[in-house]
Amino acid sequence: MNRLQELVRDARLLVVDDNPVNVALLEEMLDDEGYTDVTGVTDPTQAVALFAAQPFDLVLCDIRMPGMDGHEVIRRLRALVGEDAFLPVIVMTAQTDSQTRLQALQAGVRDFITKPFDRTETLYRIRNTLEVELLWRERSDHAEALERLVAERTAELHAREAHLSGILRNAADIIVTADAEGRIRQFNPAAEQTFHIGAAEAAGLPLATFLGEGWTPRVGTLETMARRSDASIFPLEASLATMEIDGAPWVILIGRDVTKRKLAEEEMAFLARHDPITELPNRTALITRLTTMIDEGRGGLALYVAIQGLRRIGDTLGHAVAEKVLRAAGERLEEASGGRAVVGAWGAADFLVLCENMDGVCDYSADSGQDLATALREAIEEPFHVDGNELVLDCRIGVSRFPEHGALAPRVVQRAGLAVFAGRVRGDAGVTVFHAEMEEAIGRRHVLERELRHAVERGQLRLLYQPKIDLASGRVAGMEALVRWQHPELGLVSPAQFIPVAEDTGVIVAIGDWVMTEACRQTRIWHDAGHTDLVVAVNVSGRQFRVHDLTRRVRAAIDGAGLTPSCLEVEITESAVMSDVADAVRMLGEWRDMGASVAIDDFGTGYSSLGTLRQLPLSTLKIDQSFVRHMPDRAADRAVARTIVDLARALDLNVVAEGIETEEHAAVLRDLGCDLGQGYLYARPLPPADFLDFVSGRVPA
């Protein structure tokens, strides 16, 4: 580690953000990177006080904070360090508007970090800013040392020359002295090494030989492209001062080759406009480009490409492989666009493609958007071969048109992204073009999402119970618990509407816990009322089935109600079981050992095999209502039902038929040997009180 790297690692850093999660995230990130002195605060007033007590080398400051926002913090820090001093501040913001950035730049901040944080980019910006500040400080220190040196010279020429010679020999910086005519008198070893010429050879040459013909002696700082003896050029940053020797003015130059710093600045400027992994234009550059297109009246297409499968690759093969795949995906998109579009990186696994309608290249009023999107999708879905692995990605693409779908660039992109989301919700094949109705539909869905998150805690959920009838005796053998959502403003929300939303958002886990607990509690009440033979069936969704501690949750519901486990039957779909058969065998075995029974719901609609069924510790198969509905007049449906009953008998399982609406349905199922049935012939799903009346009044056939 060189000296500059040591200075960077030992720099004092202050993180200011009212969100403690962001502070902790940055502290951990910086600690992992090796920074040794990081202070994090959530109070901007405390941050200013800490800086006033002992200045920090760099401040990472949020813009939006209560009480004192980031702009005020920057203003106070500027007052502490002085108007002309280096202000060591990087702004952290989720805002991308130019006014916020301009205001911060006018205050003298050094850089921006966009939220959410990209680790690589964030660390790179912090390191670059610290290196620039430390190099600047070092140069300023050298200039101040020079000024002090000049001020402290004694009248003794020999003492001054001896002192200067020591500096010349030992300084790491370039030190050159010249007489009043600008001819070189002294050239230290650092100058010899930098300019590729010895001191003796340089003596007497005009300083302009190395600084350019346009150079004129002046006191202050100098930034120029200097010339070596071999005519190669490099960026030189120097301080110039005058001193008097034997009554004659001399010029003394102290400087350094700042090639590395300039390259770092260029790289920082590149990264400010490009994604660090793919090196494609980043979000900032894309918005700028799209804004220009719109402002200049050039219409076109924005295609939002959402890549699916990268996280899986990163989790299984490592992030290095995932990054290679991401870079390759970007290259494929550029190739597939045929050079007629701008391809950029929008997010961690998202790309944005801008196709301009110019000279008929991209006719956004025709089907070219769909055609281009299809070409992009096909390019992404071709297998990738990385490090000996064949890897497959999926993608969804949303298409919006500008300016038709927005006069502002962010709006155009947002609507393309909205099309991706709408396509996923609707189950589109992969390419979805935005239309205005999507916003209303997505808006309704967002309302459902927001309200559904509070439905359990606000007591808006209800359970109805549909009786299960013993087809041979007519008695009520049990019931299926079915959840309903009664919203105070939306009214009764159909399960067909809110269950998919609950699955997508994960709220189904909390709803499932409530349903299991409430169903067990109500069943215990009916047992206490004398109906001890009732068995309650509770549905478990595919999302719930993947919860690692589901068995514990089921056990807690049973124990909390004081219910016998054999009075609970858990219903799960074929597709949930087939997604991970080994895990299903394990979990269903735990429920069987507990004493609960398990039913496969909607049997016959999935892809389970006889071999799979024999592995599963089941008690019941449920014939889906789609087969029951047309049994009387469709021989094929009767054959399916008969096969399911025969299969259940072979595996020693019970059979329940759903959707029995007529006596004819019931008669056919009885003849087939089906055990239990449920449907509107007997009763619709009933509230608890009505269900109890139904059970009490039911006379066995």
C-alpha cells in the first residue's frame, strides 16, 4: 500500500443521514473496505458540531433531512472551512432533478452518490474524492511551505542556497529555479526524472522549453500540459513564487506530474455517466439523452428491459459470474438493436433502450417497437456460456412512446417500466406496450396492496365455512375454511382479486397464519358445543408452503386453540407440492407425525405422477370442480373422476369432490364411490352462526 492509499484509509469520514439504516449500511461498507475512522450520525446539527470541533477529511451528507436539510449543512460547513477552501462533501440523494444538483454544486460539493447505493460506485467515488482532496492539500501544504521558506530567508546567500539545495535534492516534488529572464538555474532530481533530462543539460534552457511558449512568469498556481525532453507531454500542476538572490528576482517552481490524478478524474467523470459493470450509459446519461430527444421534437421508443435470473446466478455461481453475464447481456442488446438505438443500464438488472424516430430508422407509429422488443428478448433468452456454464435468462420488456406517453423523460421511462409490471400481472408473453388504462389498473392494484397489508391487523378478514357432506349418509363430516375480505370502503373484495396480490407481495403468509389460527379457534368452539366429529380444512398457498417454519406455525395454531391435531386437514395444491417434491415429503411428513391430515387440492389439474403420490403422506385427494361440472354429459370428465377415485382407493386415500351443484352430480359421484362432497347443492360458504344452524338442522339421508 503506497503513502496516498494509507492516507485515504486513515482519513476521517463523517456520514450524515437521518435514516439510521443508511448510516449503518455506509459504516459497514466503509469498514469492510478498510477505512479506519468513520463516524455516523443521524442528526445534522450534531454533524456540524462534530465538524466544528475537529474537521473531517470527507463528509457524506444526505439532502433530505428533517430540521436541517443537506443544503443547510453544506452552507454551515462552508462557513467553517472558508469560502476558498476545499469543501470535502459528497451529497447522497435519491433525487435526480437538476435544481438539487446545481444548488449543491454551487455550494462547492465534490460529488454525488445516488440512492439506493451501488457498492462499487459508492466506494470508487469516495476514494477518488479523498485522493483529490489529499493531493490538493499536499500541494497546498507544499505551496505554504514554500511561502514560509521565502519569508524566512535570511540575508545570507550561502545559507539560503544551502537550504534550497537540500530541498532540491530530497523533495519528492519537481523543484526548478530560474533567473529573471526565465532561464533554468537549478533542476532537482525529481525534475530530472520527470522531464527526462539531467540538471546540467537543463541549466540555461528557457523554462518555456518545458512549460510551453505561452508561459509567462507569474506568482500563483499553474496547470499546464508540460513537455518532456522527448517531446511527450503530461499534465503539470505547480505553484510559482519569487525570491530575491543577490538583489535579483528568481522564480521558483514546485510541482508534480498529475497524470494519475487526471486519469482518475477522467475515470470518475466516465463513471458519473456510465455503469461501472457494463460500461453502458447509466441512468443519468439516459435521462439526459432522452430529454434532449424530447426537447428537440424527435419522437421514438423507450424499451424497458427487465432481466430475470441474474440473482439466481449470483447466489449459485457467485457475483463475478453474474457480472460477466450482465455485461454479455448488454453487448447482446447493443448488437440486437443494430446500432439504431441507445442501450444503457437502468438498474441492477434492468436496461433501457432508446430508439429515435429519425429518417425512418425507427417508425414508432408502426409495429417496429414490438419487432425491436422481440429481437431484444430473443437475444437475451439465448443461452450464455460463461466460465464453463450454460446459463439462461428470461426478460420482460415494456414499451412506451415519446412524446405520446410523456413530455418528460422520467415519465416516459416510468411508463415503460409500468408496462413491464402490467405484463407480469396479466401474464403476457414477455413484451407489453404501455396504454393509458394500465395506470388505472395498476393504481387499483396498488390500493389493494396498500390496504391488504393492514387487513389482518384492522380485523377486516372474515372466514366462511362450506360444509363437506358424507355422500353416503348425508351427514356433515367437516368444512372448508374460506377467507373473505370486507373492506370498509372497497366493500367485499373477491378472493380472485386479493389472493394473487397477497401471493405476489408475501402478505399471504400473515393472512395464512390468521386463517389457520381463526379456523382452529372456531372449530374448537363447535367441538365444545357437541359437534366433536367436525374436521376443518384450511388451504395453504404455494408461497406459504415455502416458509421454512410453517410446521411450527401450524402447531402453534392447533395448540393455541386447544384443538386435537386430527381435527385439522391442510389442503395444498398439486403445483405447490411439485415445485419441490423432496421438501414437500419432509414437511407433509411432519404434519402427519403431528396428527394432522393432508389433502391435495384441485387434483387432476397438475402434473403429479403416481410415483410422486406414493411418496407423499396424504390422506385425501380432491376432485377439481372443473371435472365435476360436466360429468353428467361428458364421458371424459366422468372417466377422469373415476380414475381419481380408483387411484385414491389404490393408495388408501379419501376422495372429496368440489363444485357439486345438482342431484345428478351427487348421484354420479356416489356411484363412483366418492366419499365426501361440497358445493352449492348443499350450501354456499356460510358465516359461523349460519354454519352451526346448518349442522344442527342437517338430517342424515
